Amino acid sequence: MPNVTQRTRRLMLLDTASLYFRAYYGVPESVKAPDGTPVNAVRGLLDFIDRLVKDHHPDDLVACMDADWRPHWRVELIPSYKAHRVAEAHEAEPDVEEVPDTLSPQVPVIEDVLDALGIARVGVAGYEADDVIGTFTARAKGPVDIVTGDRDLYQLVDDAREVRVLYPVKGVGTLQLTDEAALREKYGVDGRGYADLALLRGDPSDGLPGVPGIGEKTAAKLLAEFGDLAGIMAAVDDPGSKLTPAQRKRLAEARPYVALAPSVVRVADDVPLPEVDTALPRAPRDPAALEALEARWGLGGSLRRLLITLGA
């Protein structure tokens, strides 16, 4: 018999919290369950997944979760990491993130619906969804589409491995396809350089201070000149390098931060992932549970459209 070459499978990874936050703000709170509970984030996310499957045809799909949105090991290195988003601090368990009152109750519903559908849902204790995404990406043997509203994941973009980011620009309806050409055009770096750029520039939304006086454009120029973060810091110690006196001083003073920040900024690629079936389901895993969830939460057309798309 002739050899049949197996088609390479396309993996889609959802930064789930990033997407349900967008759905929550993009769909009116007037979308409610029969008892009046808002389900705008639930239905918005289902509509988004429906659109993603229709438009991009993944073979495998994983909803990646934040088992710990602010891991202690990152906070130990940079205490300001996401500190402004803490609603309740805890010693022995993950801190509680500040989340809108009407969104929090929708998260367990989202999880139950994904499970009943049979869409793989993966979170790992002590890690963020970004790290789960980074590890799945590192292990992937085929093309990967990362769907996220978080630019931190641009660092995983890799044209050679067909890894790209689908970034929602407006609500969840319009996606910006981000490959290395798009990164170079906007930021002057490729995927590998983006983490170094973010580290130098800083990111107020994540509580990362960056290097004072080194903004995005300067960071991009330094990376173009010296190759990477290690090359820039080597130039600090080289009297003959082309750093300006001000740049040399700022980078030298920021050396403690620069030494620790890479472990915080770069997503992990060695998370202990559970064994999970990532294949896109063609039929619900638990039809009875799904029917009960649809009735309880009034998921209506959003769920029915997704079921039709999955079965197509």
C-alpha cells in the first residue's frame, strides 16, 4: 500500500480569562439567564469560540486557564507584579484578583459549559494561563494559533514554527493576525525579542517598572544594535560600546531589576501539563449536563450555533 502522509494538525490555544473579560465588556449585561443573572461573558465567549472554529478550523483546541493569575514565584522576584489588581491577598493560596461583581459568578458557568462540551480546559497549580500556553506551544508539532488579548504572548510568535497570535482588536469580532512581520513593523523586534522589549520598556498593566528612561522606541533601537538583553548589558560594561552616557547609567542602575525580570516576563515552557484530549469535539461530552446548563442559564442561540459548527 502507498504511504499516506498524515495532515499536520492545527492547535488553537485560548487565553480564556483574557477572552471572557473581553466578552464581558463587549456584550451588554442585559443578556441574562431566565432568573435575571447576567450571562454576557458566557454567551460572548461561546460566540467567540464559534467564530474562531468557523474561521480558522483548528483540529485541536485548549481553553487555557489561570490556576494562579499571580504566581508567588514571580511576586518573590518582582513584588509589584500585578499588585494593583489584588482584591484579597493570601499567604497559603493564590491572591484574589479584582474582578467585576457580575463577572465572577459567570466563570464557573463557563468552566461547566466547556467541560460538558468536551473542550479541553487546562490550568496548572502555580502557573498562569500564559505558561500553559507557552508549554503547549513548545510541545506542538504543527502550527499553533494563540488567541489572546494579552500582548505578552507576542514573545511566542515564530514564523519558522508557524506560531502566530490572533489578537482581538475590537470586542471579539475583529482579529489582528500577528506574525513576525507584524511585530517587526510595529515594534521593531521578532517574537524572541518581544520579551526583552517588554522587560526594558516596562508594563504598568502588569506592575513591571521597566528601566527608567528606556521607552519602547529606545528599547527597540538597543535590541537592534546589540541583539538581545544580554548583548545590551554586556555593552554597559564595554567602554567602547555605542551606548550614550545616560543609557549606560540607567541600565547600570537597573541591573538588579534586569537580572530578575526575565524569569517574570518570559512565559514558562516546562509546565507539568496533565494528560488531556485536545481534539476539537464533534459532539458534546455530556449532552445531559449541557442541556441542563442551557436551560438553567438561557444559553440559547450562542450554544446552539457552536454545537452546529462543531458538528459540521
